[in-house]
Amino acid sequence: MMNLRSMISRLGTGIAAAAFGFSMFASHTASAETKMVFATHVSAGSVNSRQYDVFLAELAERTGGAIKITDKYNSEALIRAVDMLRSVGRGVADLGYFCAGYSPALLPLTSTLELPYLTTKGDAWAQAATELFENNEDFQNEFRALNVELLAFDAPSPTIIGGNREIKSAADIKGMKLRALGDMGNIVQRGGGATPVPLSAAEIFTSMQTGVIDGYISIPLWMPYPENWLPVTKTIVDPGIGTYYACGLVMNSDVYKGLSDDVKKVLAEMRREFPKKSIQMVMDGEQLTVDAATKQGISFYRFKPEEIDEWKKNFDFDALETDWYKRRQELTKVDLPAFMTKFREILAKYEPNSIYEQKFPETK
């Protein structure tokens, strides 16, 4: 694997140490330095990318420079999203950012926790997922079977709908062509009468411009601003679906096993601390979108409770949840409904102390 990493380093561009403050820790550099390659499918400016830059810089500080990121590859420059887990497990990169939705068959337990209408509190979700992971051997083995070690879950943000027209009620979404994938497509089609169009996020702007779609879903509130979708957006909607993705950071297991016990202890501490730090970056990113959208005259709408209930009734949420477990149950021996029941118990413990709030301007 060292030879492979050496080749990768020669092919790519190294991260400038000063950019993440590594120079300030130079005097504390440990004698045993582990150099690592980090791969992600998201862009450098996204919240998902920046929060792990902060995570890894803090890791370098707290371990006295024992871990150093020599190269970072953004936007699938090294590994595609769908290949991330297996590629990190094989040593193509030492660290990788993954989202369970790209590989649900590899992570049936993790992807079970992406169930819509579960919670709107991303920090509570990540705290609960972390606690469950640390106390559930089956959950741990799901990652270790791929030869990766879970370092952190980041706090997910509830999905929004961005539309190219004024939306003043749930009924206004009927007939719209919305970029939507998988189960979210089923929700908008049967729940709200929209037509789902399967597209990658990279295709949203052009597709909005050309009329291929009228809007998008399966997108967090922090994303439209850095991706420059606001010029083609007239309304941002909170449909009350809540969090919808399970993403995090993994390390190659062979690399992890080679770390000292002290470094492993720091990693465990940081995994537990990260949800609260992650959600703050999510909220800061969301505020940037809200501020920019407000300046551009974009309107906001939040589904009323009765509108949320109507959508859930229209597409039959109970049937969706049953099918959700059924499709994943074929991939694991773990009792998924029982797994989810335990997760919900832990989630209920964290939700009252959540600091997350999706701050829309007041709906007129």
C-alpha cells in the first residue's frame, strides 16, 4: 500500500500545510509520523469537505503531529462516491468521505438510519448514530468487513425543495419536475404529485436553466449558495421530511491498526465530540444560503403540519418504512426494525438538547 500511496502522491497536488495550520504544531511533531491520503467526492468549498479539514487539523494538533495529510483529492478526483468504501478498504486512499446512500448494499445498517421523517435534528441524529455504533458490535463490523474504521458521523441537514416558481403551499408542488433520487422520488411523486427526475447534483443548474427540471430535492439548505443554484431558484421550501443522509469519515483498517493507542484514544474522543462541531458548520452554511437568497428576493415556505401529514398519507409512510426494512433485511442478519427501535430510543435522549434550528425568514 505504501507504494500505491507514493504513486498517488506523485500524481496529485499536496495540501498546503499552512492552510490548515499544521505549521503551528511543528514544534510538537511526534517522532512517529503517519502520512495519509484523503479522498472525497464533494467539492473543496462544501460544508461536508470543510468540516473534515477542521477535524483533521484538530487531529494533528491533539496527536502532536502524529498524523499528517499529504494529499487531498476533492470532487471524485481519485475515487468515485460509489467506490469510496471499497477503495479505502483496498488502500487506494487512507481516509475517505463516504455517504451510505451511494452504497446502501454495503451498509444496510447505516443506510437504515437514512429513513425520512425520522428527525429534523442533525446533531441529535449524529450523536445517536455514534452512541449506537460504539455499543453495537454488528454496527462496527459492518464497516470492518470492508476493512475500514469509522472515525466520525457528520451531522446531516434536513432536505429542502428548491423551485423555479413561487410556492405558497404544498399544493403548488403538484406537476413540478423535481430532481429526486430513489425513495425521495417516490415521496414527491405519490405524496405531492410531482414528477421525479433522476439527476446528479452536478446537473441541477443546467437542467434548471433548460427546463429539464423545475426544482430539486434531496439537497441540504447549505448547498444552493456555494453551488450557485440561487440564480435559478425562486422559492426554498422545507417539506418537513427531515434528515435523509448518513455520511462520515473512514480510515483504512490496516492503517488504523498501525496507530498508537494514544492516537486511537484521541480518535475515539473526537468521534464523540464531532456531531456538535459539525452541526455548527452546517448551521453557518445554511445561514449563508438564507442571507444570499433573501438578498436576491427568493421566497421561503415551510410546510404546515397538516401538509406534512397529507404527504405521508398519500404515499403511505407505514408501507414505505416496511419496504425500507425489507429491502435492507436481505443484506444482513441483524433485525433491522429492532435496530431502528434502539436508534430511536437513543435519538429521543439527544433531541431535547439539540442546538439545530433551520432558520427560515418568517413566511408571509
